[in-house]
Amino acid sequence: MGNNNKFDVLDGRPPPLFIGEKEKDLAKQITDELIERVIGQVIAYFPIDLERTNFHPLYGEAIEKTFLNPIKVNALIEWLENPTKVTNYGSDQITNLKIHFHKRRLTEDQNLYVRLGDFVSFGDSFYEIVQLEEPRLLWGQINSKIEITAKCAKARQDLFNNAD
């Protein structure tokens, strides 16, 4: 075959499943618009100030945390069942949320990284992030995680004080 046949040589390896950066950007744009304009809710995100918070040198925990200014974040909020915990001191109802964040929107556009121990405000209550997962892949590609889910437990009133 001659060199004048444009089908003889490929310019480069095609992206996996024919999904390239343009398709990923389109999916991001559509997801951003759905979450922000159609079905999303707004929360205030309070990241821990890593420079001013005094962490225990061995365990890495902080009894009193210092927070940065809140950041407005659009996300999908899932209200979880609220089990009642009964102890020797009485009963206590535990309020839990699961927040579904759009990963690229947070990391690329807002320069925000969701971490355990950070707090969020939803409605009149504050919640601490107690568990994180990245359950969804974009079109099954292992290197394209598109969602961060944060399980949050309602914080006691004296545990979180956003006046710092």
C-alpha cells in the first residue's frame, strides 16, 4: 500500500472507549448545570484551617479545630434514616446526611478538597463529615472518578462554633 492512503497510519492511539477530554468536559458542563440550576441544593462548607489548628503529634487529631471562611457549594443532599440510640442516659436521635459532590467542579473550579473532619451547614444545622467515598466512574473509566460522597453526622451545638 502506498503512503498516500490516509487510512494506512493512525496519527495516535484513540482514547479508551472513544472518550476523550472533549467528552469529559461536556459531561462536566452538563452535570454542573443540572446540579446548580435544576436539582441541587446549596450548603456552606467549612474546611479545617490546617495551619492554625493544633493537631496531636502522635494521633493527628485535634480537640479544637479552627476553620477557614465558609465556601458556598452546590451539591445533592440525601437525607438518611435517623436512628434513635438508647443508652443508660436516655434516648438520642442521630441525624445523618449523605452529600453528593461533583468532584471536578470542586477541585478544578473551587480549589476545594473534601476531607474527613470538615463541617458543612445545611439548613439550621451543622454536620461533620465522618466518611468519604468515590463511588462513580465516568463511563466506566477507572481514572475518571466524578463523584465524592460524604456521609455526615449532625454535630452537637457545642462541638462546632463557626464564629472562629
